[in-house]
Amino acid sequence: MRELLRDGTYLRYWLAVVVSFLGDGIVRVTVIYIMAGLSDSPALLIALAVVAQLLPAGALGAFVGPLVDRISPRVLLVGADLARIVIVLLMIICVHSAGGLLALILLEGIGRAVFETARMAAIPKVVGGHNIGAAIALFQSTVQTVNLIGPLIGGALIAVAGTRIIFVLDAVTFAVSAVLLGSLAVLRGATTTAGGPGAYLSSLRTGAGEVLRIPSLRLVAWAMVPVMLAMGVFTTNINVQLLDDFRLPPFDYGLGQGMVGGGAIVGALLGPTLIRRYSLNALLAAAVALFAVALLVLWPIDATWPAGGTVAVVMWCALAGLATSLVQVPVANILLRDLPEDLRGRGIALLNAVMVNFTVLGVILGGVLADTAGSTLSLVLAGAVLVPPAIVLAATDREVAGPLLSGVNPRS
């Protein structure tokens, strides 16, 4: 990782992503805070704000893919940052309008969907001869760290400076990101020659079929459906579990959330070492199994609470954070390894859309299950759902490893 950060091109790219993601984290907590104050019954508005933040990546993600394949990554990345400068500044005049703010949150989510797809697809261009696995791990550990500190910074700024100045500062983060990304000549060229609307529609129609004809990507797409449903259930119910079931006081609750983020950072940092030692399929199977175990062990912890004390709870939080992060490491590497360059944008956008949509569905399902069965049973059931895909992924890895170990090419 040190070698990557000594590369001037990669360093500028990495700093741009850090600054842009920091802006995202700050504005995310700010708009939820504003929404909570616009109604005497804030739960609905907060839920709408969260859905508005996630919806563009799920609903429009697949439509971004052909653009990423046919337009210069630099144009898309810088354009997404510049568009979000305008959007967050417009939020200043909509702080008293729930409808106006929701519309702007949706637009900001579209910009983020374009930025994130183009960022992932551009990694091989930026990394060059360096290790892609190390680059992905550095990005993931950075994003996990930013996701941890961004809301903390946002909360502190709300208390000290108020919400309007936050939107100005957020616009500055996007401007800095745009300048850094605009300086990268390596991002100038598009993958294919741009065409008219007919070419775009044809690219959109054929992209999904071509991506899903690749066996490893088809397997990942199938396996990630239950995983992202479980992620959504976990996202919805961990707060309920910590606050209502375990009834943690504020400090212990913050410690538990911090351990989730800390575990996620550790998982991202372990990624390069694990990728060098194990196949990506084996690593994905192990990560899904670990996530299943992390959710299933909640049952005895909850049944004996408070015998295990806060230590047992925060260790469970760290294990869950570690597992969720480790799942993402092999998925990202499989995508960049197996997607042909001319399909990279469409493939990343398509699979991201699948994952986001099922995460949103899991969030909704998690809320329903929490109301009917309780948060503990919801999380344990989500863990049970992960057992079959973990077994299938492990079996698939053995099927591939067997011919390789015997010297037979499994594609022949």
C-alpha cells in the first residue's frame, strides 16, 4: 500500500475519492438531521431520506454502465462532482421544505451513482502495474474510515456552525475532488467510441446478457442476492438490537457502532493478504460463512444477556463489521478480474444495482420482521439464509480447484 501512495497519479486519485466521500458522509447525516426537525413524526421523513439516498444507485445504476464504457472517466467523475456542487448549494434554500430537499437528495444520489460506477471502472487505469487487490483494499479501508468519521464530523459541524455552512463546506469538498480528478490525464480516454442514442440503447440491452454469460459473475450475482438481503436486515436492526433489546447507554451504544466500523476497517486491511493466500471464490465463501456465524451467534448472546456484559456485545459488533467488510473484498476483485474492459462499466453498474436494490429490500424486510418477530430473531434468520450460499460457493471453489491441482484446465 505504501508503494501505491508513493505513486503521484494514484495519490491524487485516492485523495479525490477521500474528499468526495467525506462530503457524502457529512451531507448524509445533515439532511437526516434536517428531516427529523421538519415534522412532529420524523420517522417517515427520515425513512424517505434514506431511501432517496439509496434509490438512484438501485433504480438507475444499470443505466449508468453504458455511459461509463463510452465516455471518458475523467468527464464523468468531474461532471458528477460539479453537478453535486450545484445540488448541495441549492439545499441551502430548501432546508424548510421536505419535498424540495427530498428532490435534491435524489439528484445528489444520481450524481453519486455516476461517480461511484466510474470510480470503480477506472481503478485499473489508475493502478497500472500495481496490485489491483491492494488498491481495492486501500480504497475500502479508506471508505470505511470516512464512513465512520464523516457522520461524526457532520454532527460536530451541525452543533457548532449550523446546517447552511455545512452545505457550503460540502460543495468545497466536491470542488477539491473535481480539481484533483481533472488533473489526471490517465482518465482521459473512453473505453469505446461514443455513439448516438441507438448505440447507447443497444449497449444497454446487450450488456446484461454479456455480463451474465461469464460464469464467475453469474455466480457472484446469484450469491449476492441473499447476502445483500441480510445486509439490509442487519442495517435496519442493529440499532434496534443495541438500543431496545440490549438497552445500551449512549456511550456503550457509540462504542458498539465504533466497533462495527473498526471491524470493517480491519477486514479491508486484511484483504490483500487473504487474496494472495486464497482463491477469490474460497475467500467469498469464507466471508459469507463468517457473516452467517456473526448473525447466528447473536442468539446465545441475547439469550444470556446481560451475563456476557457490554464486552460480549461490542465484540459481536466487531465480528459483524469484519464479516461485512470481508464480503466486499473478493466481490470487487472478481469484478475487476473477470470483466472485459469494454464491459467494465456496464458490469459494475449492473451488479451494483442488483446489490443496492436487494439491500433496500432487506432494509424494508428488516423493519417488517423487527415489528413482527423482534430484532434478534430477524438477525438470526438472516444468518440462517446465508448458510446455503456459503455452502454453494465453497463447493464451487472445490470444483474449480480440483482440475487445477490435477493439471487440467477446467475451461478445456
